[in-house]
Amino acid sequence: MKKYPHTETTDLIIYEAKQKKHRKHRVWVPCLCSALAASVLTLGVGAAAVKSYIQPLQTQVQKMSNGSAGYNITTLANTADASGKTVLTVPEIANKVGPSCVGVINKAKVTAQRYYDPFSGRYYYTADPNSDEMVEQGSGSGIIISEDGYIVTNQHVIDGANEISVVLNTGDEYTATLVGADEKSDLAVLKIDAPNLVAAELGDSEALQVGELAVAIGNPLGQEFAGTVTVGVISAVNRTMTVDNKKYNLIQTDAAINPGNSGGALVNQYGEVIGINSVKISTTGVEGIGFAISMSEAKPIIDDLMNNGYVSGRPLVGIMAKSTSSGLLVDSVTEGSGAQAAGIQPGDLIVKADGKVVKSVDEMNEIRDEKKAGDTMELTVIRNGEMLTVNVVLGEDVPASGN
């Protein structure tokens, strides 16, 4: 199994301290149901916690209505609209897309030793790479995108896995191969060998309108609630938001999205997958603000991961630098990079990129990311008190092999 590292660590951001703004009403929650990861202690739901939570829910579920967001899910007209496509009822959407939605289980090698944390309701294990025992350390959802077994999910769902399992809606479980993963976009592609797979139909997220029906399908809280369908609307489109220092173009929805929904499908009224559920805002007093990676953003990356195992064409300057009040101070230069070929040296102070003043790594990365491998970036550099102009031919950011 290959695990591809975050490509940004080979370039500029390595020294920039993360400036997390602690806003009272904005807590980003990756929708991963995690049993072990300490980084999501207050967010994940472990096996013990789920079992204690399910019992009272079992009596409540029967009392819940079949609809939400004002939709009568059984009477939406099954007729063609102005686009010529047939509008489906929610049960029809669930029947169409449900077989394409899977559970994704992240497993790690551990020793038999473990301890129980009563505060989080989880068991914690000690990692042992020489152990043959595999224990679930987290779970999420995925979408079958081809009949021959390719599956898309979120990168954070499979991050750190020694083994990945996929559970079909039939309950059958298969060991998956990691085809490629991309931390920058939070997408990953898996492959299983299984018969009679049903591929989801991918839709055009560019055609979405605010107020349209939105149906989320996934495994909130793990396999106990596999195949859960929730209903809402498209609350907003083209939400450009930064999560953990990464920018995403997201679809906002009020369809319920919870831990375990990560990697699952957001579906339009035609039964087409138009988004990949990924994060939500979770804090006291805030409800119904979830986000999905738009399919228009995801599809080219998925294709690249399937064809290459990584996202091709991403530009690389080839330096490690840190932000200062005056510009970017170069700490080291990658051997064989465009920066080295252009004569960039450790100790250089980069003050402009393509004529724009840069004082932070993020500012320079934004300029760089507008380009592609093979393009030229003009850097204005101060060296020993002298101002120089240097043209750097950007290389391609290719993950190291064997990782």
C-alpha cells in the first residue's frame, strides 16, 4: 500500500507556524468516526460511546418523521424538469445511490495491550509495526465510481492506515488497495476486487442552485448506522473556505452530516453525486451547517489519482523558507529544483513574486498555485544588500516513491 505525503511539505510552508483563529462560533469537524486519533478526542465517536448512544436512539428513531427540510419525500413529482432529467423522490434516490455508498474502515497494527478512557468512551492501543493484529482506528464513507472497483473517499479517512477495508451495502467486506491520496484536496482513491458493483452517477455541481434538494448518504457514527439517508437543501454554492490552512471550494448543505459521513455522497434531485461530504461546523447553538467538496473540483483530482497515483502538474519552487516582516528568508534549496537552477541560495530574502510583495509563505503559495509545472515565476531577491531579479522555472511536485 502506498501512502503519499502532503506535497506542500516539500516546498514553502514548512516553517510557517499555523495561526489558528479560535472563533467562538466556528469549529471545523472532519466527519470521520475515529476510535483512536487523539487529535479528534472531542469529535470522534468510539465503539463504546456508540453502543451507549444507540440504545436510547432505538426508541426515538421510530418516532421520527420520514421527511425534513419541508420536503414530502414520497410525493416529489417523478417527472422531467426543464433540463430534461427526471426528478426523483427521496426513496428513489436512496435506492439508486445506496448500493454505490460504502463504509471505509481504517485499520492499524497494534499490540494486544489497550486501555479504556471513560471520558471519550474509546479504547486506545499501542502501535506495533511488527504485530499482525489489526484494529479499527477510524471509519468513514466512500462512493463507488466505477464498476471495476474504484472508490473515492476523503484522505483524512484513510490517513495513517496499515490496512483499509471497504464494506458494501450488502455487508460484504473487502480489503482495499490505496491507489492514491492527496492531502491538499482531502481526496483519496481506493480499489477493491468485487463482483456486481454499482457505480454512482456523477453530476454537474456547477449547475447547482441554492434551495435545490440535497440528500446525504453515508455511515454516521460507523457501521451501526450504515447507509443513513438525510435530507435537506443546497444552502450555498462555491463557498471558498480555509480549513486547516487548506483552501476548498465547497457546497454548503443543511442535510445532517455527522462523524462517519466523511467521504460519503451528497446527491442532487436526479440521483447524481454532486459532492463528497467532508466537514461541518459544530459548536453549541449551531446546527445544519455542513460542507461537501464539489464534484467539479474533485473529478479532475480523482482522475489524476486513478491514472498517476498523485495529482500531476502541481508547481514546485524547490525551497524551504520562513516568513519574516521583510519577506521570505530562504533556509534551504532542493537539489535539482528550478530554484537551484536559477541560482537561489540559502540566506536570500525573497521580497516579491511576479512583481507582488510577499511577506508570508501563504502569499507566495497563492501566486505559485496559479501556475503549473513548467511555468516561470519571477522572484525579486535581496542578497548581501543587493536586489536581484531571478526567473525560476517551476518543477512538478511529485511524491517520493515508496511512501
